[in-house]
Amino acid sequence: MTQSISSQIYLSRDSIRQQITDYVKTYLELENVDLTKSSFLSFLIDIISTLTGNLMFYQISTYKEFFLTKAQLPESILNLSAFLGYTSQDASYATANVLIKVPLTFQVSPAIFTISEGFKFYAGSNIEFTTYYTTTLTITSNASATIVLAEGSKRYNIPFTIEDGILSFVLPVRQYKTSEQEFQIDEDTPLFQFVTLDVPITGKVAEMTVEIRNPGDTAYTTWTNFNSIYLMSSTDKGYVTRRTDEGQRLYFGNSLIGVQPTPGATIRVTIIETEGADGNVIAGSIKTGDRIYTTSGTTTQIVNYIVTNPSPAVNGKDEQSIEDIRKNSIANLTALGRLVSGGDYKNIDIVIPTSPLAANSLPVLKRSDVKVNEINIFTTLLFGSETTTIENMVPSRNAKNTVPITTTTIPRGTTISISGVDYITLFDMDIDLLNSVANYTYTIYSAEQTPALVTSYNSDYDLYADNLTVSKVGNTAVFELHYNSTETDADLTTCKLEVASTSMKYDMTNDTTAHNFVLIINPYTEVPANEQTYYFTIYDASNAAIAKYSGSIVFRKDLTDFMRSNTVSDSTSTIIYDIPVVKKSWYNGIIKKDFENQVLQVMMTSMDFASYKMLTDFANVKFCNTTGTMENMKLNPVTKGSILDILNIPPVSPLLDSRYIVDPYRPRGDWSGHGNEIAYCTDATAVTWAFIEPVADDILYIGNTKYIFAGKGWIPIPDYQMPLEIDVEVFKEDTYSGTYSDLSDAVRDAIIAEFSDRFGPNVEIYRSEIDETVQNVDGVDHCRVVKPESSIFYTFKLIELTETELLEYGPEYVYFTEDSITVRIL
């Protein structure tokens, strides 16, 4: 049987050299010749064995990971990450809605003007928001208007209001700018040669389009982006793009692998550049825009208008940094597309690119038996438009709840109190007493989206749908499709809803007062589970079709694939552990439909572990504790024996080996000068004492309470809050000439800069690090850290916890914000 090449080649260079030597001896019939004495043959063998050894070494993943870890030049990191099969993420542009107000003071009627595609609005001096459609406005007698938006072949009527002589309407915009570059393919490009093109780019790339026009042609052809050049057939007009230190590098085929661009052809590269996360501007930031003109005959008039964004811009993201690419490439390489080790689960956002789970998720093995390894993945939820993870973080916890044994269901929206603070559940729970588990089901609260126009039936009838709302009301499901119309008989229009997966059709009711087509399904469980596409066909009074719209949404979903809770029952009650909840006061203060759309609906449509986890693993998604009291430091093991009390004077008749902490305030007698030390009796008859000097972060019991040595004294382990409170007293240098406010801001900025990259579940923050950070700030002579009273650290091991402690355990997200830092200048 023929041996494989891999079984004939060795990684050891000495083995390779010996193998080549033996082959040369056999081939040249030189078995009795010592080839090491033949300088020429020895030289050739040495060269060949060295090259072969190098080649084999360069192919192993250990080398690749080592080189990527040590590489310093951005170009090297980018090249090797691509070589490892990792594709870095491009930037994403922010989106916003702008409110435009136009005073109705036109001198002609009708006044017609256009906001063209590519029209720009500005937040500050350098952040541009652009339209991606053309909007035509017709103002009649300064009293009425029509606003038509055209995007490609689609046309929409935009709703508006007229009040006090002001026309108001809202347009969607995107934070990007478009640029084009053209390149020529050399006319003398040899046949079957791969073509490479460097495109210089200075900004953050969100999208890129490549078009090619052959010599003599007038039209461009759009080519397709592939992940690898080797995925293209000889007929595929495609390219591969790789990020470089100067921009993007495009690779084209050679007509054997991918089509080779025709020599002399023109390549047009259209680049959409964005500010990324910087485009997530706050409400009210967009204040200006390009000029708008209206022309009537020979008269041209500037259209006066006021613009603002009533809500923040959202969804802007930066392209990955060089260090992120380095880290993610290694994580992607070591995971090999599977969730196996703890490191894989921590990098779950990289292993499963579509997952809504945040970075730094923490896996905890809470159950392991023959049937299943239950791995709880503690993650954070992000919601909002702020530019940092901390500002976006949802205040969540894992709750424990006790219910009567007769309780078998707990609905979404149930309030659970933790240490006097109310939290609310996000999912329905069904308690399975037989298997000691609570299963979860998602049922929608209320979500809305803009329906997509599927078909326009060439009708002149003026009616269009602009909003779809789906809600659960009591035991019913309510679908509401809002419409706008200027027709006098719009009250007679009808609409049919069709479920795409089942072809079931329902007649909707026309609520003429609210301009809604309404469908109520009772009970709501008749709505199909999982993500469904719904079609809405609208008919005029003569039953002629006007238009067909679609929307996709998850009304309900069984979550047993990735979420459940352990339960413990006795004859009277059931305790449910690890219930994912969010802070009730926070939830009541947000726009719940936005939370449903941006968080829960995304979670329902993108959670997929089946293709990544091991067969015996159950990935159980839970929420990190990000708010409330930190409890886990109290799980840290003691480092010193138990203490009876804290005293400043020795007891008269102590027991042998009895132990006390010497109160540092006025210690007396034999304890004088031993403040904070541990005194233990070595001779009860002669009352002799020995002393143990504590070290920072020592932990011991006094009664049933754990105490920690915080450097200057023993204190009960504090009930720290999340976010963590930082309180420092700063003594400024005599030569400092700035204001107290400037110095306070500098200290606060230094603390945030030092620690923000380390925030995460169960991370450690030491008082000495805070002290050193503050003292390195210019203008600080010295400082005193008031809070936290002790260092934050976690030394316990899960395997050493009791069963109850493990069931109740949930990681704590250690972080602080600028608002939780207090700086006092002395």
C-alpha cells in the first residue's frame, strides 16, 4: 500500500536529513559511501533538508500563532490573520432620523423642490449624514403638501404635519460619504497571471463596490466579493479583498481560478466611508444641512428649513483595530469553529460571528454527568446608542425565586425583589417538577418595524403602509398595519394577512380612526412559533390590489435549546435558580418597543449553538450581574484561622490557642504596639501571647462574618455596588497652577483610561493600582484611596462551593463609570 506523504516527511530536521541521505544512497547505489565526506552531496542534502524542515514548520498552527503573537508591523498582522482564514470586520455606519421643519412662506404655488440622493446633513463640522434616496416635495398654496420618496423603482409617500404654518416631516439618513477611484489594468498583462490592485483609503470602510468596464464598452459590470480566491471557478467574475496598512488590496483571478480582468480594462472602486462609532451622535447633534432650492420659471428661491435629530444615531461601529485582529485571529485559530474550552466560550462572539452575545462572556460548568455538560454562559446585554459598552450595558442579574409547589408557570413581566430592589423577568417560565428544571419561552411584548414593499400593482390609488406593530395583549396576538392615504374612500380599503410558512390567510379590520388594518388572533398560541414572514395585501374599494407588503418577526419561541434553570422542590415550595432578570425601574424608563426590536428580537433570530457546541454540551445563556450588590467576594476562602473578637485589652482568663484581633485604637497591656495583629494565647496559665502580623487582603472569620485586612485595618467584607464606587482624596503639588476642576478631571480620566479595558466578569481591581494611577497624574503630590475600602478580587474555586452556593452563584461584572468616581482635591 502506498504511504501518504505526511507519513514519509518528518518535522525534525535531523530526521529529514537522514531520510534524504538514505534515499540518495539507494538511488545512486552509494550504500557503502560516507556522504558526510562528500562536500558537494553533503551541501545539497543540508540545503534540501533545511528547506523542507522550514516548510513543514511554517505550516503548523503553533508557528502561525507564535508569529501572530510576536508580529509588530500592522502589515504582518493583517497578512497572517488573512493567511489563518480570519476576516476582520469592516466598520458599520450609524443611522438616524432627522426632523425637518419648513416654514410655508413660498411665493408661488405649487412650490416644488427636491432633496436629492446624496444630500448631506451635518453633526458638527466633520460628521456627515447622507440620504440614500430622492425626496420630492410639492407645496400647494402654503396649506397642503405631498412628499414622495423614491428609492430605485420603489416610491413611498412620507407622512407629515402642518401646524402654525410649519411643515414637519422625518427622513432616515446614514452616516457615510461615498468616494470613487479608477484604475487601469496593464495592457501587457500576461495570460493566466493573477491581478493585484492596491486601493489607498484613509477612512473607515463600511462597504465597497468593484465594477469593471472592458475596453470599447460603455457600461460597467459589478464583480462579486469572495472570501477566498480559491472559491472562484474559472467563470466567476470575482475578487478577494484584504485590508492593508494603507487601505484595501484587491486580488483577481487568472481565468483558471476566477476570471482575469481584461488587459486595458477600467476598474471603478466605489467606497462608502464612515466615522464608525463616532457617528453615534447624541440627540440634537444634527443641526445643519446643504442648501435646498425651489425654482419656478426664472425665479429661484432658497428653501429655509430647520433640521435636528430628535433621537440619537445608532448602530455605528469601528472597524477592528490591529490588536483586535491579532487577538481574534488567534481565538479563531484555536477554536477551530467549535465551543470546547473555556477560552472558546469567552470568545463566543468570535467563534459564532452572528451571536448577539457580548465579548468577555464567562462560561461556568454548573453540571456535569454522563448525559450532559451544562455550561452556563454568563453574558451582558447591550442596548442604546452610546458609544461605549459600559454605557450600553443593561442592568441585569440572575435571580433566585421561591414559589408555592402548586405553581407551574411564571409569566413574563413577573417582579422579583433582590435586596429590596425590584427586577422583572423577560421570558415565560414553565416549571417541570419531575425533571427539576424550569424551561423558558419567549413571547413578544410589543415590537414594530417598517414593512417592506414587495409588490406595487401599478395602481394610482394613493395609499401606503408605513408601520407594522405586533403585540401580545392579554391572551391575544394583535397585528396593526398603519397606513396613510389622501383618498376620500380610504375607509373602504381592505387588507389580508398571509403567513408565509403556512399560507394561512386572515381578513384584517380597517380601523378608520387610527388608520390601522387590525387583526386579533385569540388565543395567541395560534400564531406560529419562531421567526415568521407575514404578507399584507391591500385592496381598494373595488377589491383591486393596491400593494403588497411584508414583515418578519418572532412572536413566540421555545428557548429550551439555549436557556433553562435548575429547580429544587420540597413538599411546599420550589426554588428556581439563575432566572435572567433586568432592573424594573430601568425597564420602565426605556422605550420598550426599541428594547424588543434591538435586543430580544435579535436574540431570538440569531442564537445558534447547534453547529458549534460539542454533542454532550448544553450551552445555557444567562445574564451577568451588572447592577446591585456584589456578593462573590464573600465566597473567597479564609487565609487565617477564626477569631473570637476584636479587643484593645487582653482578656483576663483566655483559653489556650484562643485568637483575637488587637484593636489598633489604644491597645493596652501585653498588646500594646500590636494594633491590627492577631494575638493568640500560647500559655493559658501564665497568660502568654504570640502575635501574627497580617498582610493585605487576608481574610478570616469573626463569628459568622468574614473580615478582610484592607491595609490599615480589619473590616467586614463590604457590600460593594455595581458600578463600583471609586473615592480618592488628592493632595495637589504646590507647583500645580491649574484649577481644582482640571486636576479632578485629569484624575478621573486617568482612572478610566487605566481600567476600562479590563472591565468584565470577576476581574480584579487592587487599591494599590488605583493609588499608583492617581499618583502618576501631573499635579498630584500624593493621594488616599477612600473607596473601595479593600481590593476587589476572587480567589474561590467553584469546585469548593457547596451545592447551594453553586446554584446561587452568578459572575459579577466589575466596572465603574465616570459618575461613580469621586475626586476630592485637598
